Amino acid sequence: MIYLFGFITSKSWRQQCQRPHYQELKQDVTDEPEDVNAVLSGPTYVPVKSSEESGISGNDSDHDNARSVRFNQIVEVRELSPNDAVEALMARLSYTASLRAEVVNRQHDEKLSTLETMKLAATFSILWFVGNYSYQAALSHTEAGLVNVLSSSSSLFTLLFAACLPSGLSDKFTLSKFFAVIFSISGVVMVSLSDLRIEKTIPVGAGWALGGALCYAAYLVLLKRRVEHEDKMSIPMFFGFVGLFNTICLWPVFFLLHYMNLEEFTWPTPQQWLYITINGIVGTVFSEFLWLWGCFLTSSLIATLAISLTIPLTMLADVLVKHVTYPTLFYIGSAPMFLSFFAVTLLSHWEEWDPVSQVVYWMLGFCRSRKQIVRSREDGELSESLIDSSAVDTLEA
């Protein structure tokens, strides 16, 4: 909700809340207006600088000063209407500049209003809350290693959801992205196995972790499909309304859970208030904004894989700050996680590049060519005659 203070500090936010002014268009608009007054504004008369002041001769020829007419040093000025002025400006631009101007104008026209942003935040605040709550509930029921392994499956869900509901060419399903995701999950498994104790029964937290991963994937893919680029929506305004709806609609559920004896609600201590505040500002206000902004700039799959990088980075921080020692399997498993992230980044940049598919097609083509060579040899051996044709001719003679 801290972002909602932008309505106090940002003038553009306040202007979005005002009703726009519309201009009625005529039905019989022609390319060439019949009346010049319909296009030009009323005349205004301004004084003209003399040739001595401006340093520029006001006559067609310096030798014909006697024929110049000055009209008492007054000039008539008339301006084009705003719509015609924009069209005239676009007509004078180059082709590439006009394309860029059209893109900027289209993005400005497609930008969500304050009411549309509020409706979008009300829709996605449920998925955002369920995803966060499921992850925290999973941590309370089982150990963090297993939760991290199951939560990393959100990258696989994101890849499948984005292939079914693509928002751009970067969401296209390829074998290279699939193997990169599997490679990343294998790295998460190795990192988590370094500090994981397998339980004998299926823990309750496993269901919460999978549910949270599913909600995160749906949240990213659906939001990216609704908002294609970052200029279409104000991300701080969106998160401000998400916090507002969570506070109004979902936060009172804590008291309901308390009276139903499902979860006990107690006021935090001053030290816990400090940690909650720091975690809320750094871990939610800043990180969620940068994370969603990166999703709009790249793709939902890259944003999901970036979340998995918090696992080795957190454990690496423990090594540097707390001097915690981890086995060699942790360092081995961290490598495929970072490599998968950079591999998917390159694959999303070059949408048509799919090296794994090219290798698979090359191997299939190589196997087919080998089979054709073997078949041609077998057919050649079968077609050879057992008796030479010259010997047959000799016997017939």
C-alpha cells in the first residue's frame, strides 16, 4: 500500500483520475476541408522585427528595396487545429521516425486507466495472496529443502501455461527451453539434497508447495497476457491496489481463523515488528516491483527461473556471513541453475533459435541416412545375379 502515496506525489496519477475531454467528430469529414476556417484558428496580429534588428533582409532582392511592402510591421498568424497539426507533423517525419511515433502513440492510448488498473489488481490479488500463503504454509509443515524443490516446479508450469496462452514469440514452447527448465530443477534438487532429510511419509507441506507453484505460474502468465508491455500499466499503482484489496478483504480473515482455533493470532514483539517492516519493504515493495518489471521486459519463464536463484544465493549468503559449511553437492547443483537462467535468457532473445531441436533433427536425419545406405547395399546384393550373363550366353551357344 506504500505505492498508493504516488497519488499525492505524482501529477500523472492524479490526471488519470480526471474525466477526459472528448471532442465530437463530424460525420462528413473529407480529406480536403472546404472551409479554411475549419482547420485554422482565428487570426492574431503580432509585430514583425525589422530587417535591421533581425539581420535578415525582408525583400526578395537587395537591389529592389523600393518595391517592398511592410504592412506597418504587422504579420497575421493562424495556427492549425491540434488534430491537423499532429497529422501534418507525422507527414513530415521520415518512415522510421513515423513508425516509432505510431508505436509511442499506440502505447499511450492503450495504457490502462486507474479504474482498469484497480479491477486488474482486484482480480490478481487473490492469486498473489494464495501463492504467498501456500509457500509460507508449506514452510510451516515441512522443511525448507523439500519446499524449494517443489516450488521450483513453477518454472515447468510457467513453460506449459505460456505455451498454451502465449503473450509473444518469447513464450513459444521449444525443446531447448524444456531441457533448460529440467536442468534447472535438477540443480535445485542437488542443492536441496545437500541439506535435506527425506521424510518417510508424504508431508502435508508438499501439497501446499505445489499449490503455491501453480498459483505463481498462473499469476505470471495471465498477467503477462493481459498486460503485454510495461508501458501499458503502472506497476507501482497495480501493487498499491493489490495491497489495498488484501488489507480490506483478506487481512480480517486472520481474526476469523483465530476464533475458529485454526491459527492463533498474537501481536508481534517490537523486534518482530522491525523484522516484518524491513522484510515488507525490501522483500515485497522493492523485490516484487523489480521482479514483475523484469517479467514484462523479458518473459514469464525468465522471471520464474529468477525466483529459483534465491535458493543458492541465500545459502551462499549463509556461507559468507554466517560461515556455514555445505557439502560439495551444493556447489555442483548451483551451476546448472545459473546456466539454465542464462540459457533461457538467450533463447528468449532469439525466438527462432532452438539448438536442441536442431540436434535432434540432425540425429534423426543421420539415422535415416544410415538406414538408407544399409538398405541400398542389401538391395544391391539381392539384385546381383548368381551366374554371369556372359557364361549364360556361352552355354546357350
